[in-house]
Amino acid sequence: MPVVAPVRRTAARVAALLALTLAGGLAVVPAGDTPAQAAPPAGLLAAAPGQDDEGGTPALRAALEAASKGYLDAKAALNRSVQRQQQLGAQLKTIEAELTVRDSRVGEIAGVAYKTGRLRAVSALLNSNSPEGFMDRAAALDQVASNEDRALRDLLAARDQANRTRQALDGEIREQRRQVAVMGKRKEQAERALAVANERAGGGSSPGGTSGATASPAKRNPDGSWPAESCSVNDPTPANGCITPRTLHALQQAKAAGFTRYVSCYRSGGSGEHPKGRACDFAAQTGGFGGVASGGDRTYGNNLAAYFVRNADNLAVLYVIWFKQIWLPSSGWKAYSGGNGDPSSDHTNHVHLSVY
């Protein structure tokens, strides 16, 4: 009898442990995982965003993705046009200065020709005292005529170049107006989609976090646009799968800035950016995804959201979701009430990041 009771108690513990493991309550953390990548402890995995809807509908997320991408594309095109305008402006200034000099030179030549007359050249040749003098004077007059022609051609070419540069400047101004209009339409598209999805239309307010850290810029095309990327690199978080190089860059930059709590990126099913490898969920709590963040955990989430907003241009941020609000490059913070009342879909236990 003294031996049977301990055996029964041990068996009961084993059975309970097995049941908890099968229910997903325990996760084995491989040796060598960093705190930012370690699986959350028992009781937290059930609330992980990977197992619940991200909030909103597939149609809403598709609309927000399209609107933010269109806005970023138009913004990049606007920046290119502004740079081109600055280059053309400097070029026109140089051309106009050159044009002034050439115009003055041609004017002097014309004035001399008017005073001396064309017959003076003939008389200069006829008054030569020798054949050698005649040839020397002929060569000199030929050179004068050549210089006059060159000066006139240079003047006309400078005027033509100035006119073409002015036309190019006008074209850049029209392009900028067009891109600003596109940006405005993309902003309306995003806000209209949110207004339809939310029970009430209206703006949101900043979570109030702070971050002074600056992220290293992700790689752009030579013209400033974002290159197309596929889900082509390994996801270093416990979610495994694949992510895009830009997503990996954003993840690494956030960790370098001190945001090293649990992160999960790739998701095999569902809609949105996770299956495309373009999104990550950053847990607000030290142990992983759990209930509604409060106190220092909420401050951590506020600061992380502020970091992504501060570095939106460098990281190609499409949107950030945190505590029932969404930040869009076109509109700032807006209400996001597409959740189901749980911490995952309401984004009250993690910061969601989507990149271009």
C-alpha cells in the first residue's frame, strides 16, 4: 500500500501532462532560440494570432493592401518627379546663363557687321599687295565667317535646349499633380473601406508610444520604387515557412532597436499578408501572446507601433494594427473595429506589421 499511492499520483501527473500537451498548452523550446523567437509558455499559444482570425474581412484587408500599395507607389513617383524637377531647374539656370552670354556675343558680331558692311571684306582682299597676302587675308576672313556661324548655331542650340527643358519642367509639374491626385484617391479608398467595415466612421488616435530609433532603409530600385519580392527566405520565427526579404529586414531592424519579445510571421492559411510572407505579429507580453496587454506590456506595444510608424518609409510599411486601431501611410491612425472581441483579432495582445 505505501508504494501504490505514489505510483497512482505519478500516473495521474503524467496523464495530466499528456493531456495538456495534446491540447497545445505546452511547447518545447529548442535550445539556442533567442527570447524573441522562443515559443510562448503554457497557456498562451491558444490565443496566438496564428490560430485566430486577424480581424476584419478578407475584402477589407485586400482593400487596405491595394490602397496602401497604390499610395506608396504614387508617393515614390511623386518623389522621383520632384527630384527630376530640381535637376531640370538647375539645368535650366545653367542654360539660361549660357544663353545670355551667347546672345551677347552674337549681338556684338551683328553690330560689327552692320558697321563695317559686307563689302569691306571684298575690298580687303582686293587691296592685297601680293598673292601671299591675298591668301592670308582670305583665310582670316574665312575663319571670321566660321566663328560667326558657330556662334549663331550655338545660340540657337542653347535656345532650343532651354525650351525643351522648360517643357520638361512643365511635364514634371503635371506629373506631380497627377500623383497627388492618385494619393488622394488611395486615401479615400482606404478610409471608405474602413468606414464600411467599422460600425462608426471616424478617426483614431495615436497609441502615444515613443521611439527615437531609426531603421536602416530597405533596398529600393534605382528610381526609388520598391522591387517586387516573393516569399523566398526562411522565416526565423517559430512559425517557420517563408517571408520576403523586406519582411526579414523589418524584423531584424525591430529586434536591433530592442523589441525582442516573441514574434510570429508566416501563416500557411487564411487571407491577408501572413501567407504571402509580408506580415509579422509582435507579442506585447514578455512570454508570448496572451490576454489584453496592460501596464508595461501595453507601453511596449505602444512604443513598437511608434517605431514602425516612425520608420514607415525606410521599412516600406503598408499598415500597422494595434489595440483596435490601424495606421495607414495615407491616413495615419484610424479606428479598426473588425475584431471578434478576442485579444488576437482585436490586436490588443500583439502589434501587427504588414510591409510592401
